Amino acid sequence: MTEFKLPELGENIHQGDLVRLMIAPGASIAEGQAVMELETDKAVVEVPSSVSGTIKEVLVKQGEKIKVGQVIFTVENGAGGKRVEAKASSAPAAAPKSEPKPAAPKSEAPPKPAPSAAPKATASAPVVPSESNEVSEFKLPELGENIHQGDLVRLMISPGAQVSEGQPVMELETEKAVVEVPSSLSGIVKGVHVSQGDQIKVGQLIFTLEPGATSQTHSQQPSRAEESHDHARMAFQAAIQSEGKTEEQALPRDQPPTASVATFSMPLHLDRAAGVEHRGPVPAAPHVRRLARELGIDIHSIPGNGPGGRISEADVKLYAKSVIAGAASGAGSAATHLQQPALPDFSKWGKIERVSMRGVRRKTAEHMWEAWSSIPHVTQQDKADITELEQLRTKFAPKAAEAGGKMTVTAIALKVCASALKIFPQFNASIDMEKEEIVYKQFINIGVAVDTDRGLLVPVIRDVDKKNIVELAAELTGLSKKARDKKLSPADMEGGTFTITNLGGIGGTGFSPIVNYPEVAILGLSRSGMEPVWMNNKFEPRMVLPLSLSYDHRLIDGADAARFLRWIAEAFEQPFLLSVQG
Amino acid sequence: MTERSQPNIAIVGGGPGGYAAAFLAADLGMNVTLIDREQNPGGVCLYRGCIPSKALLHVAKVIDECRHAKNWGIEFGEPRIDVARLRSFKEGVVNKLTSGLGQIAKARKVQYIRGDASFENSNTIRITKNGGGGESTTFDRIIIATGSRPAVIPTLKLDSPRMLDSTSALDINDVPGTLLVIGGGYIGLELGTVYAALGSKVSVVEMTGGLLPGADRDLVLPLHKRLEKMFDAILLNTVTAVKEEANGIRVCFDGKDVKEREKVFDKVLVSVGRKPNSQIAGLDRTQVRVGDRGFIQVNKHLQTDDPSIYAIGDVVGEPMLAHKASHEGRTAVEHIAGHKVAFEPNAIPAVVFTDPEIAWSGLTETQAEKEGREIKVAKFPWAASGRAVTLDRTEGLTKLILDPASERILGVGIVGSGAGELIAEGTLAIEMAALAKDVALTIHPHPTLSETVMQAAEVFFGTSTDLYRPRR
């Protein structure tokens, strides 16, 4: 029986939410066939199978959080791996354009390659390298004086593996010591003639090499199996990192860019106890770890000042003090936050249900917390009389429709804001507190908050100042659709300098939007409506649009914000100004 | 604001996890009810596991040493074994310890109820008393500590007094002429050792590649060699069928190197692992979730998905060890008491009480290899230990698994006489984040086996007094 485990997904991605399960027990599965859709922080990806056969048991459910290495399903009469090599080598080619980050293959590195580090063998006595390439048998070399045999404690090679000169092939226990025996040959192992526990004599045949393969000395190459693992993983990473690609493109349906490898030997933490998160043992004594937990500090984030990085009680207290004093400097971001106070036991008051926070929600929560806790927010309110603008809007609507867009208030607001940002450059800036500098951006990219099934997404329209309203309307319509169809790529949501959020479609008379960090201001639009406005010595019914501008008070003063927002209101009121000033 | 009153808690299961939790809860001033079927607390460990098997293994070791004494010029002759007295010695040990626990429970004012518990809801359990009758009681918090039971392979199930599991094997009803142990894990090897010492011809069959799957091979090797002499056979293949015949159990084998396809044994002991006791009546009326392999799912505070219910010990996962259960039990109680605690040990020691013993703690070489983690291993063979030579037991090995960068001790593995006692130092070293230098600089008493731990640290620096290694 073969198990399929969730392969490594990429750097810093350790888990995902199972959005769609595409297999069921009894069904047959082939290598490369999609198993499920997984939603990670970065994208939704399809995970292809690396095994073939009939599915016996499916061990995950839709909606579950799945970790790398977790068993997804088991296969009966499973086959796998025959086509491994072909697939693996073609995989990188099929991988989308972005370069796979060749993350150091930590996890799959062969356990003890380092042929340079001379084996510690006491008796790695004259291992005479073969003189001709013909030799393809490795026999136990002389181990030292009076040592004629040993027990094979650990065998480090297997048929098909690449072995290179100097690489340890086994551990042998002699009467005097346990020694590592290095190979004197390079090539691909054909047959292994000993097994663990055997007693082996000097001169005994240990392994043979594939004929003709002896001459190549890939001295430091990992075995072929590992190589194909690497290819597979890199291809997968290329797919999932998906920078500059849409979620769909990341893993096209007809062409899963993952190589199929029969056995993904992912780092598994088998022997861990239930409920223990595996992060490696921290160098701190038990009472020190407990102290950190009591203080609500993640011990893994505390730098240890003792020998070997050992964390002392004093280190924990010092760190706690620095966090409380807010002096933990910019270096430690989210990790240094004190934990939130514990929740009460809600179930005391009634039934509750706990649902895990999924990708977009989790990201939004982190981002909002970051923005709220680092930006001193102020919200300025104003109103714009858009009676005349409404007439213009209706007039230009067909033109926008022709271009494939919809002439909305948001589209017009884009143009208005772009003009305002040119005149008030501090609203188109960021703060670098560490260097004590203000970063003015000489480009105007405006994000527009879009409400989707999956939560809040903010696609960005670039160079807004260089586009006319009809173009902006078309682009906005296109991006909103992409957002709702889950086709936005991470690049579509990057590089904004200002954000607009329009809740007018739903209602409300005003709200305080949160600045989209690291931007410094955000404009909120509420529902416009008819209001009596005192003009020409009488009340007249006018169409009024409520505006809410939240800004970062570190950079922007109240008076500037009032002027900026007034300018925007006036631009809405006198649309012709745009063509003059914008 | 009302004063915080002490919670009223129930613990279901009186094993080492359950009673450790109950006693601590009582010490912290909680109102504690402990529910178990047996007359006294103790659980599998004291009644049918660790304790009785250790009493018998001690006897086995004495028998073996007496035989071995021939080499030293002392001959005792063949031992005469009185199985009934042996059994009563073992039962005496169990009674002494369990009744002691009963008294401690009383002294701590833990309400001990004999019976079975089932859940009516998240806070209410119905206790069906052993003698009949029952009652429903509501608690603020409930800890499930129901442990595990021997796993059964359906194809090897046979209702016969000749078929043993770990429980019935400990009863020592007789000493069979031939015994087959199915499963080369620690339970099978420990009980196999007992019966072999008493005179049975013991064979062990293990379906994975070697004895004690999961343990580092270099630690298993010395034991394997000794067992080869002590046992009739160590078979590495599978058992396909068992059937009862007039003169024993006929067992069919299958595998690569099977020499005999069928053989008849007087008795067969099945020890193929343990299964969590998570099928508790009424658990579906709570929010407790049981995961695959039957383990109750808990967070690192040992809390289940149901905030009123905690679970500890074998029923929540591997390793299924008494000392892990006790530590979890105490952690759960501290969490109930409102302390911010979690079960997050850096090392859980494991001991196989065979002869030689095998013990390890923290990171193993096997695990490091699996994780692709870079380590350095320092080994000290006992052939170079004076104490081992005086005991005439030089097959042992002490090794340290170290982080190459910080030289911190991440794991310790020992095989040899008394390894189970020696591993405690290793576990402390790991928990205290000791460096190889710390252990090397700590004076160890001479001549003892504990010196091998210090010497292994010295081996790491290439400066061991008792072991010469040419410079690398």
C-alpha cells in the first residue's frame, strides 16, 4: 500500500486549507492527476498526485487545514515512480515563467554527503582507488592492524543510488570502534551484496556498480532519486509562488507543472507527541520555557545569550521588559507582539462553533492589525455636491460602456484622487521610521477595495494620472471581475500608493476606513442621496456624496487633510476643474 | 465580583496519567473524583504492564546471570522454578504498589469510584458502578485518561488459552515448551526474555526490517546478538494464519527468507502494538473529536475541542508511555487551574527493559536523517569502560547526538546493562540545553557506567581518556 502525503509547497508555506477534494475511495488515480485544491496564504493551487493506483482511503476532509507531510490518501496496488525521471526533467520546463527560487534543499539533502569531511574512521586505511575504470566492485578494504571483520551497523547505499569516491557507504562496528567506510569508487550502485547486521570480512564484496558508469565522478551529486525530488519540488514551488501569475495560471488544469515522484520523502515528525507543535527543541531549561509562556512570549523569538544560544531566565525577563517598553525596535515585527489576552470560555453561555481562519481572512486580519497598531489614524469627513457630476456621468455612461467599462462614482473618484495626489504629494507617500525618512512616490497607483466571496481584496490600478475616465472605468470593471472570479495575481494587488473604498452600493452615511499600510491615506465613499442644500438663498434638492478620509497623522496634519478632502469635494462639484487641473 | 471557587473535576481512568492528575488536582485544592474499574488506582502500568513485567524481568536477569556465572568460576546448577511462588511475588509487588496508591488517594481526599463512565453531555458523566447501580454527576472539567489496550490483528484472532496477549502472558499460568512471540516491539521482546529465562524455547517474528522498529540500528544490534543466543529464532517475516491443533497452535509464515512455512508452538503471544481506548460511551454528545488511528485530538494544553474536556496519556497519541501520561496529566490540571502551561518537552525518554537495555531520549539518528537535519554523533563503546569490563558486559554503547554549530546535546542513545537508569542524565542534559562541554566537564563517579556519558562527550572533542582515536 502506498501513501500520498502533502508535498512541500514552497518556502514558508507549511499548510493550507483544503478547499476542494477531487478524489474518493475506490476511484482510480494516476500520477499527475489533480487530488485537491489547497488554499494557502499566497494562492489556491491544485495538488497533483505522485502515485497511481486505486484509492483505498481518503484521510482528509474538505475545510480541513492540511500540513506538509500529512497523509492525504492511501493507494492499493499502487504503482508509482516509473515515469519519475521523464516527468521530473520535463517539469521545470513546464513550470511557469517566474524563476523557481532554488531554496536550499535542506530537507532532502542526503543525510551525510560531505565527501570532503574525511570519514572519522579510525582505520580508513589505504583505500586504494582503482587504477582503471573497469573496476566496478567495491570490497571491504583493510581496516587496520588486527582488524579482520566487523558488523554492518548501518548501510548507507541502495541499488540505483549514486555513490562517489570518499562518500561513506556504511558503518561498521569492529572490536575497537564503529567506523564509517568510505567508497573508493564513483558511479551508480547496481547491486548491494550485504545487509544490515551481517558480519563482514576484509575483502568481502560490498557492492557493484552499473557497468560503464564508473568513470563519471559526480563527486558531490545527490542520488538520482533525490535529484528528481529536487526537480519536483522546485517545479512545485515555481508554480505556487506564482508571482506575476493568476491563481489559475499558477497551476493550469491541463498541465500540472509538478513532477510526479513516487515517494516524496518530506520531513515528517513522526515521533512527536500529540499536540506538540514541532519547531525543534528550544535551548532553554524547562522552567525558563514555562516563564516565557506565562509572560505570553514565544520563547522561539527570544535571543539567548548563554553558550550555544541558551536562553536564561534573565534573557526572558529582559526581552519581556523590552517588549513592554515598546523598545523591541522595528526588528521584531509581528512575532514580538505580546499575545492577546486569553478568551473567556464562551461555551459557558451557549453552544459555539469554531471555524479556522482561511487564507484571505487570515491575511486581512494580520494586515489590519498591523495597520491599526502602527498608524495613528484620524478620519476627516466632508460632503460633495455631485448633482452636476451625476448628469455628466449619465451622459458619458454609453461611452464607457462602449469601452467595456461602467461609468461609476468610483471610476470618477479615481481620476479626482489622482489629480489631488499630484497637488498634495504627502498623501502619495510612505514613512520610513527606521531611517526617519519620508518616501514620496512619483507614480500614482490607486487601489480599489473589492468585496468578494473570499473577503476583501484590493486590486491596484496603475498610473491613474495618465489615464482618462473612460479608460479607468474599463480597467476598474475588468479588475473587479477578475477579483470576483479569483483570477487576481499577487502583482495585481501590489504597488498601491493610495486606496479608495466605496460602500455606497450598500448604504451608510459615513465610516472610518483603515489606512492600507504602508500607504498613508484612504478615501471612503458612502451612499449619495438627495439633501436640501442652502444655495441661492433657498434650500435646493441636491445629490450629495459623503466622503471619509482616514490618514496617518504622523505624516499628515489635520489642516492638510481638510484641504485635501475639500479639494476632492470641489473637484466632484466642478468636474470641469479636472480637465483644467488634472 | 464573586470569589473564584475551586473547580470540581472528574478523571476517567486511574493509570499513571489519571492518578498523577488526580493527586495534583487535590494538592491544588480541587474537588476530585477518580473513576476506574480496578480496586485501586494504577491502571495498565501497575496491574498489567510496566510493573509486573519489570518484576519478572528482574527474575529473568538473575537466572541469566547465574548461568553466566559459570564463566567466572561459580556454578549454581539448573534453576528449579516454582511458577506459583514467582506469580505470587509478582502479585505482591502489584498489590503493594496499587494499595499504596489507594491509600494516597484517600489521604488526599480524592473520591475514588470503581466503575465505568459514560458521557451524558460535555459536563455530565454517568458512572455505572462495578457492584451495580449508577449515578449522574456534573463536573466543571473532565479529564479523559482511558489509556490503551493490546491491538488485535483480526486474522490472528483465535479464541484459545494457547493464544496470549501481554495481559495473559504476565499471568504466567505455566512455562510453555515453545512460545512464538508475534511482534518484535519492546513488549514482545521483554516478555520473550522472561519466558526464555524461565525455560521456554522462544521464537520472535517481526514483519518490518528489524527488531524494535524506530530505534537506531546501532543500539539494537547488541541486543539482537544476545537475543539470537537466548531465543530459538528471530524471524523477520509475516504470519499469515494461526490455527489450533491438539498439541498446539499451527502458525503459517510468509516472507522472503522463510525457512519453515509452518510450525507448531505450545503458545503464541501476540504483541503487535496498542490501540487507544477512545470508544467511550456518549462521547458523541460532546464536542470531543477522535482523529484517525483513534486518538482523541487535543491542543498543547491537552484540551479537546470541547473546552470542558481534557484528554491525556495513551488515548491522545504516541509515544504511549506512562511517564509521558503523568507529565500530561499534571500539565492538564495546571491548565485547568488557570496557569499558562503547555505540554512541550524537549525530550521524552524511552526504555526497553531487555538485557541489555536500550534507552534513548530526544533526537535519534533515524529521526535526524528523516528530517535531513545535520548532526554530529559521538559514540563511546563500552569495551572501553572499566565498569563494563568488571561486569563482563562490554557490548554496550553510549552515544550523543549533537548540533554541530552550537555543540548542544539534542539526543542521547544508550544500549547496555542499566541503560534505562543512565538515560535520565541524558534527558536532563537535553532539557537544560547542555553543551557537550558541560557534560565533559562534569565529574562523573568512577568506576561507573555513567562515566560513558561523560566519555562520549569527550569523544566529540577527540580527547576521551579511555578511547584513543587518531586525529582526523
